[in-house]
Amino acid sequence: MLNGKNAVVTGGTRGIGAEICKRLAEKGVNIAFLYSGREDLASAQEETLGALGVKAKGYKCNVASFDEVKTTVKEITKEFGKIQILVNNAGITRDNLLMFMKEKDFDDVIDINLKGAYNTIKHLYPVFVKQRYGKIINISSVTGLMGNEGQVNYAASKAGLIGLTKSVARELASLGVCCNAVAPGFIDTEMTKDLGENNPMIDKIPMKRLGTAEEISKLVLFLASEDSDYITGEVIRIDGGLAM
């Protein structure tokens, strides 16, 4: 049963992150979500989730900052108490061919997508150990499995997230804490809408369509629930067959 449990979700105001928050809240999970951008979106998300009958609060935090995450986690645990679920969803892209990619664009993507997950896990680690229970779900990407031209920074960050997932899973498995990764393919979000209806990637997807944020959230819900208690260290693709 998920009702009454508490979750931390990074990047929780838009796209996949917002849908994950909603899906968990519908099952009675209280949500502490992290965001780095617009406060109006965060306020709207608090209202949306609160209307589902759960406690919901947004925390403005740069997940790439070790100290900011440390402070934010302290605030969350003080407000919510135990944290049973952590979803590392925050991510950015700074696409370009490696030849033209700026060092800052590489560093920024690694810092948010990979170090951000390290920071949240690092500061919630003692909580999970003390509870001897927890579900850590890292949102990776099929790009971390396949690579993609123009995305060496993004692919490296998402591949690193897979290594982080498997290592954390080994460290915490005997303590009843599961750590898994979800690897979405091309999902219908603001990020892909720029490609338009004639998205060339659709031809590469065996199912001939983009995935939805709702479909990703259903998989996250499964990994957050007791139905997945014997699954850890896994990378589950949800990509319409793109990377098979």
C-alpha cells in the first residue's frame, strides 16, 4: 500500500516529473517536489496535488549543488518525516556535436542529470538505512544505452546514472532498499514538440509513436510500490522497442 507514504521527486513541475507526482498522489502518496524554475508552476502543482487529498510542497533547489540539496533534504525530512520514495527525474539537455560543444554545456548536463541524483541519494541515504526500507527510482534514458549523435553530454550523464543505480542497488539491497532505473525513449513532452508532427525519430520506433508521460508514470508507480519489492539494480526500457 502506498497510501500515506512520502516521496521526493526532483524536477516535479513539468512533463514527466509532474505526471509522476500526480500518479503517486492519486495513490495517496504525499509529495515533496524539487524545482529550479518558475514559482508559479510550483504553486500550481501544489494546488493540483493538494486537490487529490495529499500533502504536497515544492522546494526550490538546484540539485547540482551539494549544499543546497543537503539543506533542502533537512527541510523535507523535518516537514514530512520519513521518506520512502525518491524519484530522480530532474534533467536538462544542451545538444550539439562534440566538436562544437562548449565545456560548460557538458558540465551543466553532467551536474544536473548525474551529480544531482548523487546529491539526493547521498543526503537521503541515512534515512533509507535507518528505515531499512526505500524505493529509489532514477530516470535515465535509452540514450544512455545507445548513445546519440549530438548528445555526448546527455548520453554520458544517463549512462552514468545507470552505473550509479546498479552500485547503489548493491550497497543497499540487504537493507531492504531497492534502486532501479527507468530508461524512456522518445516521449511526447515539451522537449519533443519542437520536432513537430513529422518527427523523424518515429520511423525508428517499432511501435511508430512517441511514448507518453503517463506511461512513464505508471512504470514509476510500479517500482515505487510493494509489487516490485524483489526488483533492484534493473534498467527498464520504456521506448516502444527503439533500443531492443
